Amino acid sequence: MPSVTRRLKRYLFVALPLFGFLEAMERSRLHFYRDTSQVKIGPLADCYVETAGYALMAIAMLIIWSRQASRVFYVGWTPVILFAIVKVGFELTGYTADSMGSYGIPISFYSLGLALAVWIMFLIAQKQNR
């Protein structure tokens, strides 16, 4: 039976991608009612891709013991990190690619930080489950 600290770590590892999923769901809802997204792949807004990506990352954290966890994680993480890098690049060159978050910082900077934090936590979780 897993110890309490091991269970707590597992819940914390799942909490971060779930936070990203909920945040992306909120942005998707806003985009659905008001076309707020400025970065799109054809008719598909970035917030929908990010929602699916964070959902896949959360699923990968739940099945971390499986051989498929790494594949599921990177299928979700890759588009999220690519969108975040592109949007941060747009922001740094003066093009407004995302709405402003807390303290006037664009949401794309938070998205990049969250994607990197989830990746680091996934690597830690994988190392602990070997």
C-alpha cells in the first residue's frame, strides 16, 4: 500500500496539469462567446488545442506507471509549449498575441511557465516510478 506522502505527491503532480486544463477551459469558453483568441491554426483557436493538451498531460500523470504515459504526455505537451513559445515571441516583438493577466503580464508568459513546470514535474514523477 502506498504511503501517504507518495499519494500526496501523486495528487500534486496531477493538480498542476488540471489547473492548466481548467484555465484553458475558461479561455475556450470566453473564445466561444467572444472571439478572443488571436493565434489560430485555420479555424481552430489555440485555446481549444491547449485544453486538449492539458487534458492529455493530466491523463499521463494519472497513468504514470504505464509505458504509454510518456507518449500521451508529449502528444499533449508539444502543441501547448509550441503555442506558448510562439505567443511569447509575438509579445516580445510587440505584437499582442494574448490578453493580459495579473499585474499586466500577458497570459502567454504564464502559459509558458506552466507548461515548463508541468514538464519538470512529469520528469520527476517518471524518475520516481522507475
